Amino acid sequence: MANDPIVLFDNGHHKCLMFDSLVTGEGVQSNQFLIVDGKHEALIDPGGDLTYTPLSVAASRYMNLRDMDYVFASHQDPDIIGAIDRWIVHTRAKIVTSRLWARFLPHLVSGYVTNQLSGSVYDRIIGVPDAGANVRFGDSYLQCLPAHFMHSVGNLQFYDPVSKILFSGDLGASMGSSDDHLPVADFDQHIPNMVGFHRRYIGSRKVCALWADMIRGMDVAMIVPQHGKRFEGPLMVDRFLTWVSEMECGIDLMTQENYRRPVDYVS
């Protein structure tokens, strides 16, 4: 069936589903995630207007959309939470994001939507501090992990202790594969699909190394980025942690050549 999700985990009570290839046209392809624990549901990084309708239709087969508990947003980008106004007006969900972006997200909510609410938009947003937080969810919790400057200054990742899946946002993202619904099978062959994105969008090797040290102290069975392929099993998780913690990126690569007055015109 069209838009069938990929089942990342399912023990009968708790499940994690990944929706991919919902973007049509020229938008950047991305992954959206649904976590269900009994009668509780949460979406992670549901995206903007390009994904709202196909995602809400596809996800409604597995959840009660109106009564959804949470929408988790790793950061502020349009492909992460651009459709916040539609999730606010059509569900009862709280929006969970970094407190650095909690005060900016209401700018994405139209006056029409604001006028339909019984309270303030801010009442629907939970701002997570820089140190992260655990959010109670069903019989368990979802952990909001600090992921500063990867790539946003206010960036979170989400860890599900039941499935042991780390939803890593833009870290680990890849572009250009034709089979993004499959996990990484050959890490070395996969590097060219990741390296350009990470060099441009991730802050520095220092933050990656600090992050990797945090993750090595956790029980992570799978790392699933918002774009591209996922890393399954201890070998692939370790390969990614080692690679990303040793890679120069972001400000590591900046020189004076990157800070010169332009001479070309655009039209």
C-alpha cells in the first residue's frame, strides 16, 4: 500500500514506524517517525506543508490523530516543524522542542489558527533546556538529548529506551541513495553520501566528538537520521560514532577565502 511505513520496532505494545518518500516535487526528501506506546502516540520531526497531508493520512491508520500526545521537533527548520500550525489546530498534541526555539515557533502559526485556539500558542509548546530532559510517554519516556550545533544552535535528538533507537535528526543524514528505506550495508561506500552534508551543516569536529562520547555510554541499537539511511546494530553504530567524531566539518574548514566581499552578481 502507498505510504506504508517501515517498522523499526514492534513488540506488540510499543512500536516505532518510519515514513519516507512522502515529499513530492522539488522539496528535500525526509523521514518522519511515529512512536506508539499502548494508546499513546508521538510524532518526531513531522515536517512542513509538503508532508503534512500525506503523513497525517498515512499515520492515521496507526493512531488517533486528534488525541496524539506529542510532536517532537529536533530544531526549527521548515522540514522539521514547518506545519506546526496544522498540528496545533488539528490535534491536542504538545510541541516539544529546544527552549531556544520555543519562543520563535509561534511565528509559524497564522493569525487564523491563533484565533481558533482557546489559549495561547505558547501553552502548547514545551521548551526543553540545554541539558535535555526526559518526557513521560505512555509506560515509559522519551529522552531529549542535547545535540548543540548539529546543526542548529538549539538542537535536540530523541532516544527511545524501549526500542533503543536514537532519532538523530540531521546528524548521520545522507543524500543521493536510491534505496534510503534500507539500512546501511557497507559503511565505507556510504561515506560519500554523508560527507558533503556533514562538512557544510555540522558545527565542528569538537562537538561531534563530545556527542559521540555521550552516545557510547548509552545502549543504542539503531541510529536513524531524518534524511537517508539508518545505522542498525552495534557494528554500524560504532562505525558511525568513530567516523563522525574524527571528521573535520563546519568551522574546522573555514579560512579567509570564505570571508571575502563578493564580486559576482546574481539575477
